[in-house]
Amino acid sequence: MMRKIVLFFLFIGWTSIQAQELNCTVKVNAAKVGGGGAGAQVFKTLERSLNDFVNKTSWTNNALKLKTSERITCSMFITIDEANGNKYKGTIQVQSSRPVYNSAFSTPIFNYNDKDFSFEYTEFQNLNYNPNTFESNLVSVISYYCLMIIGFDADTFAQDGGTAYYEMAQDIATVAQSSGYAGWNMGDTNQNRYFLINNVLSTLYVQFRDALYRYHFEGMDIMHKDQKTAKEKIISAITQLSYMELSKPNSFLTRVFFDAKADEIVSIFTGGPAVDNSVLVDKLYTISPMNSAKWSEIKM
């Protein structure tokens, strides 16, 4: 059964049946702090614990159990840059994708590198998900991104389908704000976990979520039967982002979108049935100039 059918049932009611939603690979790279030598064991334990935590936690009260093939494919790659006792600082790269209907192709949904990741960890420490309590920054950051992954995925199957999951992520962020850890507050920077979740839920950026739905459900998912129409729908989705760019230039969410989709957009519009790419390319240069070298590969 397609996940969009599963999502339909999620929206009409909740039950006490629990399910795991993610098929996630978590990797911990501690080479910079000597994690490949005698101190490697703690990082191996951390990696195993995080894989269990992410993949065995029921992040939502899903009304249906998901088959393994229906779980969201994602990854988290943690790089440890600094270590001081049981205190660690580094980055976490979060990526997710979802299958394209009636094909063997997967499309990237979320690709984000969080550089404000610091935490404390003692080997064999229990990792428990409690959205109403700050257990640790490790748990809060990982839980936050699990829910963001689910939210982004749901938005590609139904208009505003991810709202409930984003709100759960926002609850985690709100509780974590008083922890003193970087990334949770608006004063830290204008591109962090605080701004990511608040922008996604803001009415000022509604075109972002509209673009996620149009691009994937109305565009990618009909590629198998009508590539020309699918391309036109994808152009329509990108046009939505251009409207957002008029009122919110250089927005964080525009960067988030193209960090995941830029390479795929080039691939889509450099092959298959021809459509008028001229307007599309002009918009791409305007709203994502950082990817200009990629846009130059798209033929007018």
C-alpha cells in the first residue's frame, strides 16, 4: 500500500497502535578526536544506541503499522569535531528521501547540515523520548530531526500534511530553548533549528510547503504516465518559491529546498520530453544564485 494511503488514514484518526516510521542509518565519525583508536568504543556504542533510538521509537501514534518498505528512508551523519570528557561538539547532516510513485526512483526531500550540534554523552546512557521534558541535547536534537523528516515527507503526499509533526518538533524546540545549547534560539543565528521550524509553520512562508506538495505529489508522482505535464507541475512548484522570494528574499527555506533538490532539477530538465525552460531557468537564477553553475546546465 502506498504511503499516501497510509497518510490518509493517519489524518482521519489516531489509535493506540504503535509503529516505527523511520528506516534510518545513523553514523558517528569521531576520527578528528581519535575515535578510531582506544577511545572508539564509546562512539560505537553511541552509534548503536542512536540507531536503536531513531528506528525503534514510535514518533507518532500512527493508526496503521507500516511495512518496512513504507518507512521513510533517511540518514543522520554525525561528525565529532571536539571532545572534552563526556562533552562533544560537531555537526549533524540529516537527509531523507521518498519513493516516486510507480517507479524504482527515490527523490530527495530533506538535506540539511546542522553545525550547532553539541551534547553530553556517557557510554550506555539511556536515550528516552519525552517531548515535554528536556532529557539531553542529544535526545532533543535527534528527536527534533526525526519529526522534521516525518513532517517534510508528509507534506509531499498531502497539502499541509506535515503540520502535526512540525508542531511536535516545535514543542521540542520550545522546551530546549532554556537549555543553553546553541541552535534553539533566535539570537544564535538566522539559520538554525529555531528558524527552520518557525519558518516552516509560519504563514509568511506558505509557498514553501505548497511547493513541496506540487513538486512531488503533482509532479514527480505522475512522471510514469506523463513526463511533460509532470515537468510543468514542477515548474509551477518552483514558481511558488519565486513568489515567496519576492516578499522574503534570500530566505532560509529557499536554501533548504534547493540543497535537497538542485541536482534533481537539473537532471529532470536536461532530458525527456521538452518543455519551455526559459522562464524556469530565469527564476532559478533569481531565487537560488548559489546554484548558478548547475542552472547553466539546463538548456533553454
